[in-house]
Amino acid sequence: MSIPAKPLPLLYALSWPWWYWQGKKLNPDPKTWATSDYRESYDLELGFLGDLMGLGDKDLAIHPQVSLFFRGCQSVVFNLEGLVENKSRPVLWNQTTRHWRVLESVREAFLDHHLIAGLANNHIDDVAHHDLQKNLAMLNQLDITAFGTKENPTIYLKDDLQLHAITAWMGKNPTAAATFQDLKLDQGQHLLFVHQGHEFHETPKVETINAVHALPENLIAVIGHHTHFPQAVEMQKRFVAWSLGNLAVKYGGRPVNWGLALRLGLKYLNGQWQVRGFKYQFIRNTPERDRVVVELSPLTKP
């Protein structure tokens, strides 16, 4: 298994501000994005969103059009970047989403869906272990299924179809997040919700591409996050969305305010699950004085 989880390299950390300020305006290259194809009826429909980042003291407002995009999906999955807490932290820990109201807003926006929060990311360890336990309790109270920890890396969508959340990045070792070492792809078909790639890059690096393409064939879909910039969608021997970008973040401008809303249609054919359809739409999150507004964007793939 490739892409071992690893601590954040010092050079990478030092390069982070430069990549952020060099972030380009979103301009998808039509040669690298697969065309949406969502025409037939499916046995299972799944929705995916990217990183819910730290919002500081801002509230979250998700436009009804976003949830409408996922109408008919049995489940909607998003990545909870870091943890939710009410305590004041130094600037280093501003990745945390500062108050429970944000999760309540997500739950309210997707009342008709089974809502799933992935926790496998490098900011899960920014706060103490008891904060993780409080988050798990709150997510359970809000009827949001959490996965992606070492204790619970996998969800069974069907008896022979598993969804895994893992990270290839972490701030320290050991980590509470599930990593590639925890990934078990034995029987049945599998989907992977993975925290991978390099921040603010429009395209995945060769090491990421090679590692994903080398994964076993019974892994039928890979949905990435972590780059904070939407990356291409492709459909070759498996479905791959290299990165969904951000669901919401408190910062304004540059690449970080873009993301993808993605839905997959799966059918059970000849004893196997197959991705038979997909569609996606860009989303834009706009920080205002006291809230972050998430809406579908008129920007479409050229």
C-alpha cells in the first residue's frame, strides 16, 4: 500500500504561505476533467463535500440549492477538518471550528439525508483526546455518523460495499486518525474518502497519481480532500475526484473559497458494485462579517 501517512515536512510547512498567495483563479482545464454523466436510475446514490474548515466565531449558512443538488442521495459525506470546540486557542489552532452551531447548521441543511462526517485529517490531533470524545458525542447527538478514526475507519454502506476515511497527512505520530496502514481492502467493493495531496495545487502531484492508480481494482472510487482547491474529476479504471476543495472556510479570496459538490450513482451488476454515473457542481463559500455563506456556483467546467 502506497502513500504512507507522514508528519508535515518542515519545507512543506514553510512553503505553505507562498502557495497560498500564489493561488490562481479557478479555471478548470477541460482536458483534465471528465464530463458529468448521470442519466439512469441507480441502486445507491451518494453525495460528497470537501473540507469544513475552522470558521472562528462565524456562523454557517448553506443555501437550500446545495442540499437540493443531493436530493435522492441516501448519504452525504463531508470532511470535518479539525475538531469543534468552544475554548479559545492560539492562532496555530484556528483550524478548529469554534462552536457547535456550525455542525447544527450542517445537520439542518441536510435533514433528509444520512449525514456522515469524516474525521481522518491532520488536524484531528490539534486538540486533546477528550475533545475528540466530546466531538464524537456531539456528532452522535446530532445524528451525524462519524468515521475515520483508528477505532472506526470504515462504514458499511451495504454488506459488500465499504466506505473508508483515511489520511495521508498528520501533524504528529501516532495519530488518532486512520491512515493507509489501517486500510483493509479484502473482500467486496470499496470507496475511499482520503485526506491527501498538496495544498493550493490545481493538479495532483505525480506521487499522488501513481499511488492512487496502483490501488487494488476492488477500490472502485477515490474521493480526495485536503488541497483546499478543487482538482480534476476523472473516470478511467475507477472513478477519482482528486480533491473536492473546501465546503467552508473563514478566510476570504484566493483558491480556498471554492469546492465541489459531487454525487455518485452506483448499480449492483453481476454480483459487483459499479460506479455508473456521476455529476458535480462547483460551490462557492463567501465569508461575510458574521457568517460564511455556501452556495452553488454558476461556474461550470468549460
